[in-house]
Amino acid sequence: MKKKILIGVTGGIAAYKACSLVTCLLKEGYDVKVMMTDGATKFVSPLTFQALTNHAVYTDMWNIQNPEEVEHISLAKWADAVVIAPATANTISKIANGLADNFLTTIILATPSKTPIILAPAMNTQMWLNPMTQKNIDTLKTFDKYNIVNPREGKLACRDEGAGKIADIEAIIFEIKEILHG
């Protein structure tokens, strides 16, 4: 049976990399659905992910795709793993502090305790190195279900150099396979 991956895309420039991640996961035989924050839709259209996955893309708690379900609950139960790529500092902070003010963070809180959540942070170096961001990452690491694929170093979209580039797609997929298949 196909493993089911729920991809969360947040509002950073690395959102376009999620298209490659989704494509690679589909080629690996996974069933993939995508949820996006409002900020993510400013970088990549939901229609792109709908065309790639042949599934509806979830962007808003109030834009119901299936009126017969409580979608944030049904999606959370559907997934064998949840992957947030890119994971912005804002979303990481919300998750670490238990906030549920958008569809993505609501699904994270509704995800069963046995379902792994993989975060691939991407942000400016100073944001990544900020003690608050590091505290939030450390908080998430105290829970077995959260797995962090650390960002790479390199030249960032803002032209700064340092840690903050989203991990290579291969590294994210490796983490997914390790978690789901041992």
C-alpha cells in the first residue's frame, strides 16, 4: 500500500523547491497531498501542486473541499507523515508554541501522536541563528514525532551567505524514507 505524505508549504522563497520535492515523492511511489499557508500561495500557485498531485490543495480552513469531512482532522489522520518544506521561522514558532491560527498549524496540532512530522527550515541566516528560533527548534526536538532536516549553508535569496538554505531534496527524501521504512 502506498505511503501517504502530506506536504506543508510555508511562505518563503524556498516554496518553489516544494514542487521538486512533490515530484520526487510521486516518482518514489508516494501518494502526496499539499497544504499551503497564505504566504506560500504568493510564491507558488496552488494550481501547480494540484496539477502535480491530482489532488485538491488545501489553503484555508474555510474553503472546504469535502463538506462530508472535518478536513483538518481527516487530513491529519490520512497522512503517514507530514513534511513542512520550507518551514519558515514563523511557522516553526507557531508549532513550537502550540498555535493553530491557520490551516497548516491546525493540522499539525490534530496530527496523531504516532505520525511523524518532518520540518525542513529555510530562512535568512540571522533568523536561523536567532536564539528564539533555536529555542523553538530545541523545543520541537524534545518531542519524538518532530524531525528536523537542518538547512544548508550557501548564498541566500537576500544575497547573505550562511546557514538557512533549505536542505537538498535528496536529504529530505532520505529522512522521509528513514522514518517511514527504517
